[in-house]
Amino acid sequence: METARARLRVLCEASPSSADAWYALGCAAGELGAEDENRTAWKQAWQLDAAPRDRAEAGDRLTESEVVV
């Protein structure tokens, strides 16, 4: 798990906008009992997931107004 956490730290540094990487780092940190790092990583993942994205970044997701007829 230490190796996974170390690699995930590198991934988060290289791709700081990847919510999945931050979430995985939080999981690894939690398994190792590093509660501060766990909370920090999950908070970052939550902030990235909650941030508004433009249509190009969101992929093919439809907006609510496009779905409601």
C-alpha cells in the first residue's frame, strides 16, 4: 500500500485535475491510517468533482435544460 500511495502522489502531482487520482490517493492513505492525507485527498477529489465544467471537458453529458422537454 505504501508503494501505491507513493505512485498516486506522483500521479496527483502530474495530473492535479484528476479527481480519480485524488480519490485513489485518499483510499490508499486511509488504508495506511494517514487520516490527514486521506481527508486532504478526498476533499480535493470532491472539489474537482463539484467544479463546473464546460461541455468539452464533460464529454457528451447533456445539461438539465437539454434533457427536460
